[in-house]
Amino acid sequence: MASRWALAFWASLSLSVQGASGEVCQVSTSYSGGSYRWPVANPAMAAPAQLQFDYPTFKDPVKGEFTGTSIYIPMPQNYGGSLVLAKAKTSADTAAEQETYRLTAIELRKPGQVPEGIGQVLSHIFEMALIHEQVGGGYRATVVIPFSSSGQSFYDVLAPIVLGAKMPTEQGQQESMLLSSAQPLMLSRVFEGATFLNFWTRLPTNCPELSANSRQFMRTTTLNLGQDTFSALLETLVHAPAAPPIQSPAVSWLMTSCPLNGQCTNIAAQTLTEQLTSAKESQSIAVAELRERKGLMDKAYDNLVSKTEGALELAVSARADLKSADSILDSAARYANQIEVWYNQSNGAVWDSNAPGMHVTGDSTGPIMLAGMSSSSTLGAAKAHLLDCTAYRMSPVDIDTWHALDPGAIDAGLREPLLFATSESTKQPRWNVSIDEALYMRLVPVEDLTLPSVKLGGSQRRVSHIELHVPGQHAVNGHVAPAELQLLHEAEKGQPIAGVALPLEVAGSDISNSWIEALLKAQPTFGQEVEAEGVSMTELHSALSRQSVEGYFHYDGTLTSPPCSATQWFVLEEPALMSQRQLEALQLALGFSAGVPDRQRFRASLVSRGGQHLVSQLGVEKMLLGHTKRLTRSRLRNSHVQIKM
């Protein structure tokens, strides 16, 4: 006989909740939501809690349905698999606090797809989401297990599900699974000896306007699948559409797991103060070493010019040393930046301080913790939050000017202005303007003749389209411009997309930006494309009218909106100006809401100030080339020493 708490739990799953439309919806099911990008574990953020698991061996057949994106398997009510989140006891506690969650469904799916050229935090090919609902409460909990395929596995936890089963391949199709009683499902195996990263999120429910507050637990290592299991899952999930992963919150907490009522030791948080000091010292040493090696390279070059005996051998050796110093600085800077990010995250952080409050909605059968979306603007803003590229933790960034590299400190010739070329056409530019579902304005030229271009690496890169974001995407020393215009150039000849970000600031009421004004006259609205007659882009920003700008920051990242392709970013220091009225008109057009949280920004590993190349891209060849160009053609012809660049 089912226990009283189990009956109360299952009764609480069918609640009558009135949505924003006024219709009554029966909240009976929650889902795992989309695939998240794996967080990076911060060793300084260990939760004073542990996962205690109790999943009995299960061998009864179940039904699995292909939803179009995943295989969804509801667990029967008589299955007693559960998860307990237990807060560690302290001297002040008489008992540890705990939350109990009961397994309601299993979901098998593909992970979110990252763009080519961008590595995953945790590489894997399939995911299993264990969907739980809280006993005596309204929270949800999803445990996500990543799988890789090695062709063999000591224990393949998914094999019992697919062994001998006919896999569903059409959306809505249901098939029986877990058919072999000789090979039962043993979910406890996915928790044994594992650590997890925990954060809060929201899960969709069967009521479209309601989402459920949920804990997300993501296993930090992958499990292996056997070849047969891999082939069976691929048969169904190969047809699931590819989508980018959802960005995990910046802060997540490490915790360990152990059997229910077993002996568990919490993970000890590391103190990063000494590591940060050491990393900064190593970075300073690497900078000094690079400068010293650069000096030796200069000396070797002078010896080559003067035809000193043995100069070639010394130059080759100096070049190798300079390359090595460049690589060491690159690694040291990346490590120091990562430690600093972890240190700042952990400083003052309190585990579970962002836990959502209890909101009791429904009848007397039990509480359910739901977040309603009652207006289209809030819904749109929430949706826009998912339709960005922060999942890849690369763009946009908050540029710390103190840590930006000045390439002129290595060689004055490495400072390169951005050169713009605007259209010479006498025609008034015309744009097709639309507002994307991610809530930004997209402008595509009607004729190519109206496009400006920027010179990068010796070639002209023509703008393919423009995006206008309110508020701005990038930040400099924590400051975010009220708006940001992005000139995006198509990738070509194996090079990534190039993006030029122009911040827009508000000036006095008597200042009006004629380019923005022409755009606003078109009155773009969400879901409709309008044609706008514009003015020359030289009216937008002084850098475009001058056709040159020296003040900019360069880093490598991604687009800030799908398809999230790899992008070289050039963020101008000097803003364009507009009026407060123009800003308010843009905010109105884009459904801006002050109540929507600002997007997450990251710290780039390397930022160059006023240089089109990063340290790792400069290399010795660039420096040698700069020296070689200073040789006259006659001196090269008279030299008997040949150097292979």
C-alpha cells in the first residue's frame, strides 16, 4: 500500500490553476526544459549540502514517447525512486534541513549543439534527465546525466531501457521499453561516486503560461554507452532538431552524492587568495619574459642586417624563444583571468540565497511553486533571454581596460586603426527593418551599394546586416551603454565573422542622431518587416565619417544572438550620441522592460586595445615581417643570407 505522503504527493500533481488568459489549467506534468550548457566548476563554491539517493532496482515495462525532441518516459506511481537534498548539520542545528524529491519521469535527448569552432565545457553525445517533484512542496528537481560513446562500458545504465525495444521514430509515437526483467534499470549507478553542479532554474509545465521553480543538478563527468545503446538512441534522436544549449547561471555550486542514510563527506571549498596572487605574479613574469625575448629578437635582427657571423643561427633561436614566451604569456593570462573570475564569484556568495520563495497556488491538496507569465511583454522578454548566445560563455564581455593588452608595448607598428569605407552611391540607403523574437532590431540593406565596409587584415569586409540592441550588449569597466549598434560582416576565406560594436549614449535634449531618427520614422513593429529610407551611415557615428578609428577593443568571441557563430569583435571606445526621446522610442519599439534582468557578460581571456591581432595571433612571424618590411629592396638583393618566414 502506498504511504500517506506518497498519496498526498500524487494528489498534489493535479492542481487547478488559473492562467493569465482566465482559463483554468490542470497542472499535472512538468518537463525537463531545454538542454543547458555545462557550467564550469568553481572550486571555491562548494555547497554545504549533499545529494542522497534511493532508487530501487526497477524492471517493469514502461511506455516511451518520441516528443519530436526527446524520448519521454513517465514513471509509474508505484515506483519509489527518490532523491534527498540534505543540508549538512552544524553545531547550531538540532537536525539537518532536507528536501525530498520523487522521480516522475525520465527524458532521453541530444545535448545542445554548439557552433563549429567553439568547444564544449563537457563533451557528450546524449543526456538523460531525471525529472522529480518535491514531496510535500512545490519545487521540482532535474538531474542531468551526460553520456559519451566508447563502444564498451563496464555498466551501461541505459541498456535496459532500449534492449529489445522498438524505438519510436515518429512524433507522438509510443513504444514499450524496459522489456527484459533479466536486465533491470539501476539508476543508483549514475550517482555513485559522482559530483554535481547545482543551480536554480524554471521548468515548463503542461500549462503554457506557467513554469515551475526547479533545482538543476548536472553531473560533472560523463558515463559511457555501449555501441548497441548508442545505435538505438541515434535511430530516434537523429531526427530531433539541433538547438543551441541554454546558458547556465554564472554561479553554480558543487556537491557530492551518497546513498540515502549513508556516510557522506561534503566537498571542501578551496580558498583562492593565494592562487590568485600566484597567478598574477606568473602573468607579470611572463610579460617581462616576453619583453626580454623581444629585445633579443631585435638584436638578432640587427645582426642579420649587419651580416654578423652566426647571425642566422642566433635569429632562428631567438625566434623560437619568442614564440615560447608568447605561448607562456597566453596560458598565464588565461589562467589568471579564470582564477580571478572564480574568486570574484565566491567572494560573499551564500549557497541557496537565491532560492525562490513559496507561492501557494491551487486547492488544498498541496502547494505548487509556479511562476506565471501574465503579459506578452514579460513573456517576450523571458523568451529573449533564452534566445541569446551566452550559453557559450564567450560574448558579450565586460572589458576591463586595466587588463587590456596594448600591442604598442611590444611594437609600435602593431597598433592599427580600423579603416572604414562608406558607400559612394548617391542613392538614399534603404533598409528592410524587422524586430527579431530575441528582441533586437535587424537591418538588412535593400541594395548592396548602401553597405559600408571595414578593412581587416588587408581585405575589405563588407557589412552584411546590422543589429540594434537596447540596452547595449558589451560593457567597459562595468558600464553598459543604453543601446548598441552592431555592424556584422560575413565570414570569408576561412575567417570568422567580424563584428564592430558601436555604443550609443544619450546626450542633451538638443542632440538628435539623424540616422536613428530616419530609422524610427519607419515605425518597425514586432513580427513585421518594414522598408525604411535612411541616411548615410556617416551620420551615425563620427568614426564612419572620419573613416578611421584608433580607440577600440578587440577580442575573439561569438555573435550575441543565434546562430552564435565564432566572431572577431571590435568594440569602439567612442560612442555615438542620440537624444533621450530617441532612446525611449527604441525602448518602446523593442518592448524594453526595466524589470527584466540584464544579460550575463563574461571576461575575455585576451583583449587587445587598438590592435587587430591578439597576442596569440601576433606570433613571431608578424614581428619579423614588420622588421623585414623596413629593409629596402636593394639591401635584400645584396644580402646572401636567406630567411624562411
